[in-house]
Amino acid sequence: MPGRANIRLITMRVDKVKENHLMKVLKPREIVSELDKYIIGQDQAKRSVAIALRNRWRRQQVSPDLRDEIAPKNIIMIGPTGVGKTEIARRLARLANSPFLKVEATKFTEIGYVGRDVESMVRDLTELAVSMAKKGEEERVKVKARELAEERLLDILLPKKKEELREEEGDKEKILEVVKVEKPESFSTREKLRRMLRNGKLDERNVEIEVSSGNVPMVEIFSNAGLEEMEFNIKEVFGNIFPAKTKKRRVKIPEASEVLFQEESQRLIDMDKVIEEAIQLTEQNGIIFLDELDKIGVSESTHGPDVSREGVQRDLLPIVEGSTVTTKYGMVKSDHILFIAAGAFNVSKPSDLLPELQGRFPIRVELDSLSMEDFIRILTEPKNALIIQYKALLSTEGIELAFDEQAVREIASIASEVNKRMENIGARRLHTVMEKLLDEISFNAPDMTEKSVNITRENVSEKLKDILEDENLSRYIL
């Protein structure tokens, strides 16, 4: 039966998606080890997210009747800004090859007035999943698309004669398959052009190609929360009203090859398959990072306009609990999306949240403030350490930058001291200190004759001495 065949095909595709994305899941110890390469400290938070990620794989291994009953173990991270909450969630999503969305809960604070519809975060996550799935499909058809683009480019360079075109049309109408032998001279010329094209000998030549010209008028919708779905199919509607137009462009062959490659890729991609995979990715592997959750907590003293915060919590509750959201790609369930919430909770407390919302975040992790020793490690140990970044940036100007061990300690000491004196912004303070320390070198780098620069403790103290002595000045500069 055709219906059963379609169901079997869909099931096979879904199983393939699960296999592709879940067989890569690491063991909890391996996940923590990968996170250690980029994030210093916060061992308990790393353990919690590693277990949550592994539990996703475990859920897929249980029997189907029990699988849907197992809810994700959502996490609340409690800690000051700049200690690694966002970075942990972002790196986790990369490890899992999952669609990841970071959204501030305060975007919904004035819900019903100027805030966004809470369902929009699921729609945005689905868009990201579609992009991921489409990129994977593009990779799959890349070789075939390159071949077709090359043939189209050769047709432009060596147009077929009218007789050949008529013969091809006649061949298409014949029922029996006929082997068509090209004329030796045209075949020889085409193959010579192909070799020249592949060897880059025609790269400076210009060709004329036809490209699509988007003529859909720009329409921007200003809407209150809850009306965002109005814009779902605006582009498609206008695309049908205004037929597609093409225009001719004269470009060099490498650019023409890329344009034709993109066109052929889009023709080969099965968008139904992409959307099906994207919805599956969103529902089973999606991660939403809800930052600033403490800002929508309602304390007993709250009154007046802030009452809207409780409304935000009530709107978030069904999404986190599990509901079905309408997107332009179809219905998406949020039942098994992993929610990782974060906040400083220095004014409100997790207990100020609605009891129902608290219950949907069973895992709570407190992140530690960063010490001077942590700052030293952040400057030097991670793969993307700040000192490594600045060395790479200045090496593009031919400058070889080096830091003494004592200079690194002094930078960490200053950042830690400024955090104590003023607002504690965690590791982000290192960025401001490093920028101030290296601004002169960064500005003069293209004109410097001395290409080797060694930063010592004395250099750091001299550069930042005045700022540290004047507290008012340091408040504005650091």
C-alpha cells in the first residue's frame, strides 16, 4: 500500500536523524573533558550539563512507550555574570551538534505591551534547525551540484548549435533509449575547455549569466506579542503574486561558477526532507538557554508595573512544561527541548519563581565567583585563551607578542582588584584590562619597526598605574 510505504519511509528518515545526531554523544566524563578545554573551573555545572546531555541519548534507547514519558532534566545555573554560564551552554550545544538558542527572559518582561511572544523562541530554534539541516543537505549534494554547475558554465562558454539542440529535443521524444554520439570536434573542444576551466586558466575571462532577481517588496510588521505568526508566509505570498524575474550579469568565471553552484544546490535539495529533519532536531535535540531568569522573579515587595513579570512566568510555563507551537514549517512540540536557565539571583531568589516553574527545573547548580588564580588560568590555558587571541591578532601585522609569567599574574591581579572595588563582571573584566594594556601597540602595529614585543610586569604596572590610583577614572575606563 502506498500509504504504508510512505509511513515506512518517514520512520526510516526519523531513525536516521536520531542515529546521525545521537551516536556522536559522548560519555559524561568525555563531555566534561571537552568543556575543560574552553571553560575554567565550574566543575559541578559541567557535571550537571554532561549528565543532562547523556540522558538524552539514554532516553532514545528505552522502549518507545516509555520514551515519551521521560521528561528532560532542565537546569538552573545560579552565579554572577562572567563566570561561564552562557559559555557552558553554548559549548554543550556544539558538542551535541544541536540547534542552540540564547534568549533573555527580560525580552518578555512587558508581555502584552512591547514584549515578544514567548512562543517565538521555539520558532527561532526551529529556524536554526532548518539552517543546520539545510547545510547538511547542501554538503550531501555538493559534488553533484558542482558537476551540474560546470556543465552549465561549459554551455555558456561553448553554446550548442541549433542542429544539436534540435537533435536533443528529438531524442527526448523517442520512447527507446538511443545512445547519442557527439561530434568529435565539439566533444574535443568541450573537453579542452573543461580542462582549462579546472586548471584555472579561464579565471580572468568574463561571462554573462542569468540570475534570479528578487522583486518581493520589503514588508515589516510591527505587532504586539501573540501576532508574530502573521508574518509567517508574507514572503511566500508576495513571491506568488509577483513572478520571479531574472537579470543578466557579467562576471568573472570563478564568481559565475559559484552562482551556478548555489542555484544547482538549491534545485537538488529536498526541502520536505530538510524540514522533516529540522523539526525532529528541534524536538529531540534543541537547547534553549534562558538568561536573566532572575529578572522575572517576583519578590514580596514587588508592586506596580513589575506585576507583568509574573505574567511572563505564566507564559513561559506551558512552553517549558511541553506544548505544541505553530511555526511556518509545521507543528513543533517543546516537550523534550532542554531548557537551561541562568541568573545571578542577587536580588530575587529561585524560590521567588512560581512553584510550577521551579518544578520544571529540577537541577540547580551554583557557579563560583572567579579568583585571581582562575583569571591566570583563563588568560593562558583554554584553547581560545585571551593571550592566544591577542598574539594571533597582532601576528597578522608581523608583530611577535610575548608575555612574562609575572606580567600575566599582574594582569590577573588588577582585574581581580577592580572587580572587588566595583561591579563584579567576572572574566569580562580581563577583556577591558587587556584592551587598555595593548591599545597603543594595537594602534601603532602597522608602522612599528620593532617586530618583537615582550610584555613585562613593569609594563603592565606602568600602563595601568594611573587608572588604578584614581578610583573615579577606573570606574569609567575599566
